Amino acid sequence: MYVALHIPDFPVAAALRVNSQARHLPSAILAVKSPGASQEKLPILSLNAAARFAGIGVGWPLSRALVRCPDLNVLARDPNAEAVLWDELLGLGESLAPDVEVTAVDTVVVDLSTRRISVEEVLGDLSLRHAEIWHARAETPDLAHLGACYESTCGKIISSADLAPLPISVLSFLASRGNPMTLLDLWGLKTLGDFMKLPRQAMVERLGSEPGKWHDTLHGKTCRLLRLHRPPDLLAQKFDFEDAVSSLDQVVFALKRLLHTLAGRLAARHLAANSLFFRLNLESGESMERRVRLPEPQTAVEGMFSPLQTLLESVQLLSGVVSLDLDADTTFATAAQREWFGKQLPQPERWSETLAKLEAMLGPGRVGIPIVGNSFKPDSFALHPAAGAKLQIPAISSYPECPVPLHRYRPPRNISVAFETRDNQPWPLALLNGPHPGEIIDRRGPFILSGDWWDPADSWQRLEWDVQVTSSHLLRLVFESPDHWKLEGVY
Amino acid sequence: MGARYSELHAYSAFSFLTGASHPEAMIKRAAELGCESIAITDHAGFYGSARAHYAAKACGIRALVGTMLQIADGTRFPVLCATRNGYRMMSRHLTDFHLLAKASAEFSPSAGNLIALTGDRDGPLCRLLLRNEKAAALQVAQNLILQFGRQNVYVEINRHGLRDDGCLNTHLVDLARHLKVPLLASNAPLHATRGDRRLADAFACLRNHVPLKEAGKLLAANGERYLKSPHQMAALFSDLPEAVANTSRLAERVDFTLENLDYRFPDFPDGRGNPLSLTEQTTLLRRQAYAGAFQRYGTCSTEVKNQLEHELALIHKLGFSGYFLIVNDLVEYARGRGILCQGRGSAANSVVCYALGITAVDPIGGRLLFERFLSENRKSWPDIDIDFPSGDRREDVIQHVFKKYGARNAAMTANVITYGSKSAFREMSKVLGFPISVADRFSEISSGYRGKGSKEPSFDEGKDDFSERIHSILPPSHPRLKALTHLYKSALGMPRHLGQHSGGMIICDHGLDLSVPLQPATMPGRNVVQWDKDDCEDMGIIKIDLLGLGMLAALENALEIRSRRGQPVDLAKIPKDDPAVFKLLCRADTIGTFQVESRAQMATLPIMRPKTFYDLAIEVAIIRPGPIVGDLVHPYLNRRNGREKVDFIHEACEKTLERTLGVPLFQEQVLRMAMDVAGFSGTEADELRRAMAFKRDDSRMEQVTAKLRVRMTERGVGKEAQEKIVNSIGSFALYGFPESHAVSFALIAYASCWLKVHHPAEFYTGLLNNQPMGFYSANTLIQDAKRHGVRVMPVSCILSGEMTEVEDDSTLRMGLRRLKGLSKATAVKIVQARGEKAFASLEDFLSRVKPTSKEKRLLAQAGALNGLPQIVHRREALWQVELPLFDDLFAATAQINDGILPSMEMSERLSADYATQGASTGPHPMRLWRERSGTRKILRAKDLQNLPHGIPVTVAGMSICRQRPGTAKGHCFISLEDETGIANLFINKRTFHELRLVITTEPFILAEGLLQRSEGDQPTVFVTHIQPLADICTDHATASHDFH
């Protein structure tokens, strides 16, 4: 005997649990919600009994639903509340017997064959806080599942005859691929009973073998094995120090223990760590957390420990550490074969390790190979990842803009310049201070550059001149709006 | 003396996604800056040249003609047309480039006709010099000299404020001196003003499919590529004054502008293909016109003869004889192929056109004004539009023109597709990196049930509207909102790509490609010219409109069926005063007819009560946005029914407005009023006509209106009369109808009404075979046919033809092609297989026709297989067709059919019909609902006819038409269909906003309100409340005709 537990209108039920004021109002959740998208056309994913009573159905566009029920309360889907509700449902299932199958997102089926005590009374007392729960028992898991999903059959011990009045759309629970509903609808089949009455052989000739299996299922002729639910092992770990520690060694010791456990769990699942999440909870109540991206998927303790150690060595904490959290993002371990004839680093893992250490110290996105940025903005650059894909540095396709070498001031020197205005633009006359003050005796320019005009925060505009001052120095002078003069270098 | 400078390498927005200003804006700016000339050199064409030429004439500068020529390595350089021959060569070469993908290397212009500049940084020379490949650059320059001649190549130098300009220009100057060719300064502007750089950047992003943030060096380094003044250019090139001076020298040397375009409409050829002289053409035209007149009138009365002579003399004088002969030749071709056609527009004012059979309206009988069509004062060519049945028949005529004149002598006019509100927002928000959902939201708000009433919003209105709409999508503090607003407003109205005009054809007999470049249209077998219809008209290129009209296709089909049944009807001979037709019109029983079937027309017919054919012409003209906006409908009806005194606005208008009771309803009247009241000459009146027809912007109309006011003031016309006249002209500028056009349309409208009265089966069959067309869905037409005693039989694979057919005078049979999803090939195969041998069984049908599995299901669901042996009902067919077809085993298994599935109920059959055909021959869904609900409180459409004004009523039905025209001030009209007819609902603006969702989304509605009987005694329900109709299957709804 199997029992199925089902929470009707699961998404809306979960959302309403945390929204006590709306619990008795007609409420619905929409299928998708992207910011800025028109709500009116979105179909309804789930609704509560009050909304259904107002004449609305699942799949209706919101605009149509609002015609029938102008007061419809549109709720946002609440993944956290759903997770809590699902955990509670699973807990109820596990309380009945250990062999539980998660049949659907809102349904679990429990094998009662290992249970010695009658389940009758327990089922009668089943309840969830602020959510309805339906159940049904049957000789096969599928019959129990179908029975639990409908109010008219819930609470019963289901036989094939009990299912006959249910609507034909129930079959979509059983369909593994394709949608047979269109044809069944054309055939005028309204209920499961209509379907069950079809001659099996003739139907299989027309629709193939799968509907034949549904036929058998509905007649209780097949009983499948449950796909038993096994909770995933958690990778997140915590280490509490009895007293706040201030020495690095103690933290390293605790960290290594956690990493050993993590390595074991990863090995057991044939996975590798992609990145590590690490948090030190301090006595002061504050915490220090970092996510460390590993250069390549790691399973070994040393490979994971090395960047964390660099990180720990570089931090200075103002109070003692009371606990340590460690978690990992996983990926499949790579099995790369090095190239035979290509050049490669003698010890690539050490190069990766160094990069990981650097990134641990500087922060993510701050380590890589700098390349000239694809912008006219001076000094723009981009960082190409140092490890991984090969870097393709674009060939210089044009003659250099300025063939004379420039000795750059880093950073450029802010100076004062005497200037006049010509054609609404400044026109420098003399450098008043800085390393090379003097009158400008010759100039080329202005060279005009501007960009990022669409973003007020980033928009920039500058005028450049190559000037010669009385001291015979050739300089690059820059004006940035509104009124910054800079000496950028000397030729 | 100020600096002299001509910009000879400028782009306009017709260099699609490169230039960022209209050609007109470039010209206007160039004139403001004091440039002497400007050459718009768009990519691979003269797209913007015609507009530039027109604008330059107005601004008093010269617009030189040029283009960017593309060479094999993908680079482009500007080429200017120095002479007419040069223009012709270039135009032909561009046509070769577009039609044959012919490269420029094969292009060898004769010396002196074309002038090449070396181009900007993307040109062949600079590109190499920027890579420091001097030898290759020298080679390229030498090739240009070889190709164009040393005197005709200029080394172009630009200064855009970039650091490498100096180095590049040094190389260019060295090269020019080495080759002894002159330098030429240019700023190669992409836009008119510095601020337009932003749009140019956005276009660069669209061209490269990247957002602005990722575009990097694809964008301009600065905003310097704008049109600069002679003073700025002189300052910029102060070290090279000859480069600036050369621009003026070159501009003076260029002799050619589009003023000298030598397009000539072809002469009509003789039997051997040699063109006839004008006199010979006139003689031939006279002969044909008189022969036609005898045929049309029986005897040629003095009045007819005088008019013919008058027209023929004028046609000869203006040199248009060939034009009439050529149009007549087209009409003859169509008639010879049995294609129904009819000229419309002002051509219907001409007795020559009537005699030749181009038009079907007798202008003498109808007292139509020939001068509206042709007058000595008019510079422009006559405008003859010909309607053909839409679809393949019209394509047949178009292809005939292409064959007859050759691919290089015939083309469609272009239609410039511009950025509208939605596309501008979508593209600009995309380049700014906004998510697509923002654009979707904007589109939804834009559609906002705005009726296409009186007028498309102007650019300014569009921009104001934008601010309102955008604030509901993005917060005012959004950092990119300002950029988005700017880009949106700049992009609005910019050319996007070139489409083709719906029917405008241009022909020539001496090489159309020498006058304007041609390029392939999207539709195979068609070419388009690079100018739209207004540009063509401005350039004196004559177009003939070969338009498609769905109703003509329907009439042709109906007449063909009639002929096939042995009782042919000649539409030309049907009596024009048939009382039965006018009775039908007076009771507004006009569903399916031409032009008088809309809800507004049906509401007016009982008030207007047309008694003559001319009344019908007025009816066609009066319910149009023009007269409605101009508030001319009510005055006319009031005066006609004696409730208002006739007012002729001004005494000078009395004669002109007499026929329409003082209300200017036709374009001819408006032009005549301008002549009579403001003293406009014929040429000025023609200018007014062209301004009214010019849809691109209001500038031309504004100029003419100002002139009109000045003239009226000079002639002492009172302010009030002036206002009335200007308003009526303003309304006509939008949707003006010439009287002859109204009469031509009235002719088709009358023919459709006549067929509906006398041959309803053929009439409805013609309509059903040519869907979608008109105002109503196929389902409403079927319901209307049934109300008129026509039995409509369902689709059957045993009895139906490919198309809907007439079985007898009161029965028609739906055709197989009505089934949505049944291929034409399968429909043909069914008819063929059945013709060879009747289907013995379902298996026989399936094995011989071999429909796809979807088609099998479709045929079964629609009940088309029902007549086959052993198939009793649709479900049985649906059960049987699912059985795989094994030829050897079939016989054994096919017999197993013992009533496994129940037959469909009536409502299920209706659902199946709507799903497969969008219409049903069965009962109206409202009848089923009424039988099921058993309620008597809810009235039927028919019941409203007998109820008094002011009584509260409740009606229910299927919403077949929801309208909210711009002319209705926000009120909404719904046509509610039930089993007895159509009830009209009126929902005021407030109620509409309150119940918007019900009104716009529910297919079946229940409405409460007060019955109103207005003039004409037509019942309308003034709705106070609307709700969805409960307990009805929404699958039974047909598509509603909404908000058009």
C-alpha cells in the first residue's frame, strides 16, 4: 500500500503562508515575472480556492482573470517559503515511513509496506500550518498520486473505479513525453473513465505503447518501484572555537580539518571544488568573508588550502575568531591531457596557485594580463584572464598615432595654464607651474577625444596639445572639462 | 570677402546606418553656414539626391549629385557626376552593381564625366596609408587616375582633430604633389550638427550589432564629422588654402544637377515596335477614343463629341497622347486575360478615359470636372490609378509590364521605411543596453488602443507623447534616460531601409536605369527605383499605379462563377437605378459590400437614404476621416434632410458647392474654392493638390495655407469664412477624396450591392474565396448569407472543390482551402483523385490522396471525411485516421470500428469548425447558448428593432468588431453579433476606461444599457455596464475586427 501526500496549489499556498492578510483573498501567482514585462498578458501559474471560486482557471492571462475577479491579489513567487513548505511536506512523508519518493514538486509518495502500525489515525491527523494537505492511498504509487491530487478522491483508498470521474487532463501527470491531450480531446474523452473504456489494443495501434502503459496504470495492472529520495550531503561546514582564537595556527588547523572533510565528500561524489566560500566570524560580531576562485577544479586538500592560506596570512583581524564557515561550489573534475608538442609551463599548477594567491589578496577580477582597451579613452585597458584560454593579442593594424616616444608622468601632473578661448574652446598660452613652466612657443592640436556620452557618470571629453615651451621641452598638455589642465608627459 | 567652400563629400541618412541627418537637414544647414554647393554622396546610390535637390532649390544653393563607389576590397570613395552623361553612366553602373553585383573595377567612365575623390579614412587610399603601405597607396591612386583621368581625380584631405591626421595628411599631400593631382578639403560629414554625433554612434552600433558599451573603437573618436562652415574649413586648412579653394573650383566645374534629368515617358510604338510621333499617337488615340465612345454611348452626341475634342486637343497640346495609349494598352491586356480592372482617381473625370475603357464612370452623365484631371496650367502629368483584383491577377499585369518594357525599363517606386515610434525605441533602447522587456512594454503602451482616426501623430506630438509614456517605464532619475530620449527623438522618422510601393510603376523606353538607379525588390521578379513616389513626382518621373483591390477579386470570382453557370452578368450593363439596391442601402443591409459596410457607414445609410447613384458616391466620400474631422458629415445630412439652412461659406463658392449643399466634400471642390475665393491660378491649385497629397511632413501644406490666407485677405474674404475654408482644406489634406474617385468607388460599391441583392450565392462565394478582406470575418459573412436565405454547406472531401463553389442559386459549398492547414497540393489531389474515381472508403481516400497526419486529423475534425463510406461522424473519422496505413494489413484492421467514440455534440462541432476554419456553417453559438440557458430576459439583435427609445435593455452576443477611432473622442463602438443579426453598442469614454479589460478581452459579452434611436431609426445600445457572458464556450468565438 502506498500513500501520496499532496499540497494543492503549492506555489500560492507557500506564498500565502507568509502573507497572513491575503490568506482569505482570491490570490494568484503568475508564471514568469521579468522586470518591466507587461503583467497583463502573463498566464496564471497557480491560484487559491477563493480565486477558483471567482471563476478563474490556471493558464488564464492575468488580464482575463482580472475581468472575472477585479480584486485578484497577485502574489510574487516566494522560493524560500516554497522550500520551507516542501521540507515540511517531506518531513511528514518521512514520518510515515522511510521509503519516500518525491513524485512531483508538490507531492510525495510513501511506501507503507514497511510500516507495522496502522496509518489510518496518523493520516487523519496530518496537517500543515496555514496550508492544506491532501492524501490518498492505493495499491500502486501512481493511483495514490492521482487520487491525492483531487479533492473528490483525497482521503480515500483508491481503486480504478474511483478515478473514472476524474478529468482526462490528469493523464498529463503520467505523460513522460509529448502531449496526448489534443488528440484525446478531439476524440471527445472527458474523463479518465472514458479513457479507461477504450480498447487497449486498438488504442495502442493508434497512439503507441505509452498510452497503453497509462491504461494499465489506471487499471492498477502495473506497480512500479519508487525512486527513493536521498537527501544530498551538504558541503557547507562550520567549526566553532570554544574560546575566541587570535592565532593563525589554530585557524589553519581548523581549516585543514574542514578541508579534509570536504575533500572526502567531494571524492565520494566524484566532484571537484570550483570555488571556496570562506567566512571568519569574529568575537566583535562582525565577520570577514571571501569567495576564492580556484584556478582549476580541485579535490586535493593542498590545492584548496594554498590560496586560503595566502588569504589568511594577508588579513589583519581586530578581534578574535569565534567560528569558521566553509562551503564550496562544485564542478566535475577535469581530466586534461597536456599537449605533447606545444610549449607549456613546466609546473602549471604552481602558476595557477600563484595567480590564485594574488587574486585572494587583491580581490576577484584584479588579476590578469592587461591589454589595451577597445576605447579611445586614454589609458583604457582590459584584463585578460591569465590562466585558461590562450590570449590573442590583436595585431596593430595601423601606423602608430604618434611615432615619437613619450615619457609619461604617472600620474599626470596637475598644472595651471594661461589660456584664451577660441571657438568656444580653450587655447593654451603658457604653463604657469609644474616641471616645465614657460610660454608656449609652438603647438599642434587640439586633438579632440570624447566618449561614453550616454552615461553621465562616465562621459568624458578632452583636448590634447603637443606644445613646445620656451625651455625647448616638447610636452603633451591635456585639458579635461570643465577646467582641469594636466601635463601628461614629455617627448 | 568671406571664405568660399563647398562640401563635396557629405553623407545623409540614406547611407543607411551611417549618415545621421536627413538630406534636407544637410542642405538646410549647408545653406545656413554659407556653403555654395553640397554633394550628398550616399553609399551605392542616389537615394537622397532627389530630396537634396528639391531642398537645395528652396534654399538657393546647388545640390551636386554623387555617390560612394565601392571597389573590390570593400573600400569606398566618392564620385561626383560632372555631366548628364556622367550621371547616366553612374546610374547604370549602380544598377549593374545592385542587380548583377558588378564590381567597380569593370567600370570605365569616359573622361570628364565623373570626378573621383580619394575618400576618407575608410577610402582605399587612407586605409593603406594608415597602415604605412605607401607603395600600395600610390598604386591605388594611379589606378584611379587611369580609370577617371588625371584631371578628374582629387586627393581628399580631412581634419577631424585626431592625432594621426597630421601624419596621414602629410602622406596625402606628398602623394598629390607626386602625381600632380589637386588636393580637396572636405570634412566628410556624417551629420549636420555636432550634436547629431550621438545618433551616428547609435547607428554604428546597430550596423555592427553591438551595444554602445561594447562598441569601443567602432564609435567615432569625437564629434567632429559634422557639416562645417567655410570659415571653419578655411581656418582648419589655413596651411593648405588651395585645398579649400579647389572645392569651389570643382563645384563650379560640375555642370550637372538633377534639374537636368532627362527622363521621358515612352512613346507608344506602332505594330513593328517603332515609336510613333506625337501626331501619330494623337491620331491613334482619337481613333480609339471615338470607337470607344460609340461603344459606350451608342451614338456620339454633340456634348460627348465636344468634350472628346476638347480633351483630345489638350492631351495633344500637353504631349500626353502616348501616356493614354500606354495605359489603355495595359487595360486592354488585362481585359484580354479576363482580369477585371477599373481606373480610379481623377482619371474618371475624363471622357477619353471612359471611352477607352480605362474608367467606368461616365463623366458627362456625372457632370465631372475634367480640369481636375488635366488642365493647361498644370505642369504635372496626369495621374491614372488602376485597380486590379489583388493577388496573382495583379501580379500577372505587373509582370507583363516588366516583360514588355524590359527589366531595365520598368520598376516599382520605392517606399522609404522610416523609424516609427516603436522601432526607434526598440533599436535605441537596444544600443543603450536596456533589456528587451523595456521595449516590449513601450510597444504595449504605444499601441494603447489608439484609433487610427484622423491623423497619425506628428513628430512633435509623438515626442510629447514619448515623455508621458517613458515615465511609466523608467524612473526620471535613470542615468541613461536622457540619452535614450535624445536618441529616440533623433531616430524618429529617419530612413531605415527601402521597401517597395504597393503599386506605383515607372516605365521608360530608353533606359530607366539611365535616369535613376534600380535595385532588386524583396519580391522576386521585381525591381525598385531608389526614389519614392514623391521624389519621382518632384523629378518629373511618371508613375502608373497598378493597385490591388480585394473586392475586385471577389467580384471577378462571382462573375466567373455566374458565367460558368451559364448566366453571365456584365457589370457595365447593370441598371444604375435598381430600387432593390437602394432599398438594401437604406436598410443598411450592407455586410460584405464595398466601402459601405463599416459600422459608421451602416449607421449613416438610414439617415442619408440614398436614392440615386450620386447619393451613393456622396455616401462613400462622406464617411471618411477627412469630412468627419472637418465636421462636415452632420451639416451635410442636416441640410439634406432640411433641418439646416444651406450655407455656401462664401458667395464665390456657391456654384462649386451647390451639388453638395454647401459642404465641400470632394477635392475638386476644395481646389475650385481656392481658385474662386483666393484667386489661385491653375498652377497654384495644382500646388495645393500636391501639398495635400504630400504625406511626409506638413511643411508644404503650411506654405500653401499661408499663401491662401494672404490671398483671401487681399480679396477681402472675412476671417470666419477664411477659417472655414482653411479648416476644410486642412481636413482634406489628410484623407481628401476626389469626386471622380468617389464615383469610381461608388461604382464598385453599387456592383457589390447589386450582386448581393440579385445573386447572393455568387456574391458570398466571391467574398469567402478572397478572405481576408473587408470589414467582417468569414463567419459573419456566413451568418449574413444564412439570413439572406443562402444555405451554406460544409466542407466535404466528396463534394467540395478546391475553392468555395455555388451549388445552386441559394446554396453554396465551402471549399477545401477554407481548412486552415490543408495544403493547396492536398486540396488539388483530393479533387483530382475524386475526379478519376469516387473514393470507395476512408482507406481508399488515404492511400490515394496521402495527406499528412496533421491534414488527416484536420479533415476528420472539420467533418470533411463524413461522406465517405463507413464514416458516420467526425469522431469516427478521427479514430480511424490515426490508424497507421499499412497497405497489406490495412484491410484486416480497418474494419474494426464499433462505435468506440461518441459522436460530437453540436457545440463540439462548432468548436471544431472554428478551430479548423475560423468559421462555422452550423448554428450561431448564441443560439446554442440561448437554448441552454433558457433565459428570455436577454434580447436578440432583432428584438431591438421594435423597441422604443429610452427603454433599458440587456443584450448579449459575440463581439465581432470593436472600434475606437481617433475621431470618436475616446468613445468605443462594438458590434455584437447573435443568431438574428448585429446589435450596435456605444460605450462612452468613462465606461470604456472602467471596463476596458472586459471590452478588449472577452469574446462574448453581456451588455446592459438604454436603447437609443437616433436619426435614421437605427437602434443603438448606450451601454452602462458590460460583463463577460457566463457559461459559453469561448472556443466558439471568431476573430474580432478591432480598433482599425
